[in-house]
Amino acid sequence: MSHPDTSTRPQILRQPVAVWAVAFAAVVSFMGIGLVDPILPAIAGQLGATKAQTLLLFTSYLGITGLAMLLTGWVSSRFGAKKTLMTGLVLIVAFAALAGSSGSIAEIVGFRAGWGLGNALFIATALATIVGAASGGTANAIILYEAALGLGIATGPLLGGLLGEVSWRGPFFGTAVLMAIAFIAIATLLPATPRPAVKTSVKDPVRALRHPGLRTVAVMAFLYNFGFFTLLAYTPFALGISSPTRLGLVFFGWGVCLAVASVALAPRLQRRFGAVPVVSAMLALFALVLVVEAVFVETRTVLVVGTIVAGVFLGVNNTIVTELVMEVSPVQRSTASAAYSCVRFIGGAIAAWAAGELGEVFTDWSPFVLGALGVAVGLLVLTAGRRHLAVAHHDPAPHSAAEAQAVTAGDA
């Protein structure tokens, strides 16, 4: 993705207060991606839960988020961005607080599902709200949005670790408080937004998957997520680190690498080598990392370094794949993004559950083997279907709202 001339960048900071309110909420929302990683072992230990039961926190969250992606366009096109945005915030506040007050792992899993619904509604409308309220043009608004995305992904695990030192409930209550502040700010500072002129159907994303190019990328992402969420969800158990802060630092490093690679490295590689060759290389390198982690699963240094380095491959892959999604089929970019996100998140939900089950039945190396196999098969699917990946949209707009929305779906 291209960036505007540096001479325009000081204007980015000259935004209405409403834009900063939404941007703050976006940072907190994206923190939720890695917020629970540092406290997974603590939750399992204090609530007497198995690894498999604990990783259902990811399964319920991702599964509901994926399914909700089919509905967000329908909701926002009928009620408007502000109402959809605020509904998502209310759900996040309520279910994050309920998760923090839970007395069993089953309750947390259920409340994480509600949290996932709220997050889907928020993600689907935050970008459109920022673009509509920002000054200085769409490009500046998108840069602000990407900055919020990167900051949230990177700091989420760190905040989760720091609050987790007090109690595993801390990250949940902390999210609820921050999102409540964001809700008040948006309710009072953001003007009402008009409803879109064209209403979206729930069936549109499902129909979009009939296109072989979009279907190829979606299936590849479904399989690739077996590696992504094995790394994200199971590594905290394999590391054997009891301190939430130390675990948070590991995934802070992962998040920084992912965020920087998404914004800075991916566009350069794509321009030089092309989308499919770069994605193929990233999948191969990520599968190799998972194999190395499986072989040296008892060596903590290998797991730490592998997790952080994998953030580079994941960041590049997420950005290029989600941009590729918008270009390979003739359907609207937002519809293609919703279809892809639904399939991808459901893959992550299954992967987290499978990793937990394997870790319980076998040993710590088995989830990493499953992840490596998933990524490898995804690479085969991409290679076999590459003939379907010719660009269908011939009018790509650098720094368009659709581009940033799809990148968000990929990273979130």
C-alpha cells in the first residue's frame, strides 16, 4: 500500500475530537487479539481447567466473530455506522466485565462469545466512522486507523501481562473500563452518521465464495490459521512461563513484528515479487518455524525466538492475502472481505480447539505439528489454485477504505 507524501503527515494529527475517540476505542478493541495470551496458564491453574478447556476461549470468540462477519454489513446498512459501533462497544463492555467476574471456565468461554459478537460489529464500522469524520482526506484517516491497529496488536499482550500480575481477571475488567470510556466519548462527541444508500444482504458473502479465486484464498486461509492460532493460543502453555508479565513481553515482541511487517514490509515485498510468490514464501517459512518449534519444544529460547520471528511472516502474509482477497473476484470488496473473514475465523476457532485437545492427549510438540501441516496444505491449495488468482478489480485505490477494512479483518 502506498503512503502519501511526508509533507502531508503533520495534517494527520489535526483531527476532530470525535476521530480521536473512535481511534482510542479501536486501539482497545485490537488489544483484545492478544490480551488473554499472558493469562491463559493462570486461568487454567486457578479455575482447575485443562488446556483444551482453556483454549475454548479462542474457539468461542473466533467462531462467533467469524459468523458475525456475515451479519455486520446487513446491520450497519440498516442502522447506520454510529448505532452499530455503539452496539458493539456495549456488548464488549458487558461481556468483558462478565468474563472477569466468572467463576468457571465455561462461563468465560460463553462470555467470550458475546465479546466476539461485539468486536465484529465494532471492527465492521470503526473504519467507516473514522473516514467519515476525519479531516485531511481519506489517506490520512486510513493511516490513523492502521496506527490504531498496530498499536493495539502490539500492546494488548503487554497490558494483559501487567494486569494479569494482579489477577487473571484484571485484563477483562481493564478492557471493560477502557471500552466504557470510549463509549461515553463516542456517544457525546461523534455526530450521527447517515444510513448507507444500498442495503447489504446476509447471503451476499456466501454467494461470493462461489468464485474460484476467492474460494481458493479463503480455503488457504482456513488451513493457514491452524498454524496461526496454534502459535497464538498454545505457545503460552508450551513455554511454561508462570509470570504473566514475562509471557506478555514475548507476545509483545510478536505483536510489534506483526504490526511493522504488515504496514512497512508487506507492500515493498508485494511490489517487488508479486502477491502469490510472497505469500507462498511466507507460508513455507512459517511452516518451517512451527516444525522447528515442534522439534525443540522443550527449549524455551527456541520457542520465544520462533514466536517473535513468526510475527514477521504472519504480518506480511495477513496484509497481502487480505488485499489479494479484494482483487481476485468481481464482487464488492467489502463483501469479499466478509466472506474471507468468516471462513478464516472459523478455521482459527477449530484450530484453537484442536491444539488444546492434542496437547492434552499427546505432548506439547503435537499442536505445532498440526499447525505446520495445516500451513503446508494451505500452501498446496494456493499453488493448485493460483490460476484463479488473476486480478478481477482493475481499479485498486491505494489507501482505500476497503483496503484497510480487509487488512483489519486479516489481522484481527
